[in-house]
Amino acid sequence: MFSNSTSWTQGWGLLYYSGNWRFFVNNWNSTSTRVNMGSWSDFTNPHIFKLHYDRTNIKGEIFGASAVAEQTLSYSTAVSNPSSEGIRLGDGNSSTYQIRAKMAEVLFYNSPLTDDEQLQAEAYLKDKFNIS
């Protein structure tokens, strides 16, 4: 996540909350600024979390044994910059909010990918981690 403190009302992030994966932009707890991607906790099998925001839609999708089809929400507000925070992997600025999972690879891009670029990244990760 790239968000502020533990209020998570700026930036963006992925949280596992109440048995549900949430990808949010600007506010983790508003249904108008997040997509919910399923209620599961399969931390044994490999998965790919595809998170995409292009100032038109918030999109989240999970590939793997507990696959979740793309969830899309229209949202066109710019990301609020939490200037005092950096990117956090596996925690939400407190040990209470850690994701207890192994992350084999994380890909970040400095701009939204085209559809073709997204397919290339998906194919690369699916092949590397043997996900059909």
C-alpha cells in the first residue's frame, strides 16, 4: 500500500479485512472507492493479484487456485498523495495489520499499462509460478 498512517484515507492499497480482499484508492472503507475481491484465505497456493487504476476505473482480479474474476468500479478522482509515507509491503503501518503471506515477486509500473502490456505481465507471472 501507499497510504497514510493507519487511517488509509489517501493513496492506494490492498487489504485483507473481514475475510475479504479490498483494493482501494483514496479510502479503504468506502464502497465508492474500492473493489472487493473475495472471501478466502488460501495462503498455500500461488496467486497473482492484478490491481489497476487509471483514473477511470478501479480494477482488481486474482489469478490462481482461488481465482476471482475482474471486479471493476468507476472512479475518476486523482490519487491523494500521502507525501509523508512510502510504499509498504505486507503491513499497514502497524503489526496489527500485517498480511502473513509470502510474496515471490511484486511488479510496480509508473503509469497504467495498456491491455497488451497487462497480458504480457500476466503471461510472464503465470508461466513463472505455474498458474493456469
